[in-house]
Amino acid sequence: MARIEDSPWAISVAQVASRAGQSKEIDATFPAPSGIGDEIVGVEEGADVTVVGSFDSIVDGLIFNARISAPVHAECTRCLKPIKRDWTVNVTSFFPYEDKSAAGKGGKTGKNGKEEEVDIIAGEDESEDTYPLLENGAFADIEAMIRDTLVESLPLQPLCRPDCRGLC
């Protein structure tokens, strides 16, 4: 079984997860995960993805604010010329701590712990930009965050230039 610390996308956050108000700066290059786009527009698996930002510790988790840059390959939808350019996007994601106090909260919201568990799960499903911390909060795995952020930001109809007249 692979260890999380061996993952190229794992970032040690144990030192900032200990108490609110701590920050950890990130300025690193990671390999692009698979599944970002397709042949028409996307990022090649393993391409260098630059991540510059920081993890900021708050009471219930870590907020990750960053700028992600990746080399995007595309094909102009009007003239079919190949396009290669760096694509940069800003991201804000939340990495919540495991809720160790769920049993204590259960008495406030209902007589049984099951009711509280349902509330926690429903709350987690509401936010698309939430990712788990691993190894009891020691690591943040940013693979899914990189993939999700870049896939959502890729242009649907890439153009080589705004005034491209097409094949004619």
C-alpha cells in the first residue's frame, strides 16, 4: 500500500494544522495529474504545474489560496491551428479537520449520534471546493484540487486569437 508522504501531490501541513493563525507558503512544481481535458484542450499528464500560494490555519481546517499555472494544449475551434500557452487560474479551497467533537455535538442536535452524522455528511457535500486532510491532518493531497481547478477553467471553445476568421 502506498504511503501518502510518497505521493508527488502530498504537502506536509502538520506544523500549521496545530493551531489557528499559522501559515505555510507554497511555491512548488507538481506533475499534472491525469484526466485534465482531452485531445482538443487539456494538460498533458506529468506536465509541470506551478502552484504558488499558502495554507492558512483556521479553527476548523486549512484554507488554501493559490495561483496554479499549467501548460495547456488546445486546438483553435475556428481555424484548427494548434495552441500552446500557459493557463493560470486562482483557487481557494478548504481542507477541514476531522470532526473529533461529533459525539459531543450529537446531544445538542438530537438524542442519537446518527442525526449529527447525517448533518456533517450533508454539509460536506454542499461545498465542491472541499478536500480531505490525510494522516490525521498531517498532509494535504492537492491532486484532486489541481485536476478540478484546471478542468473547470479550461476554455470550451479555445481560439488562437480573439479575431480568428476561421478556415475560410
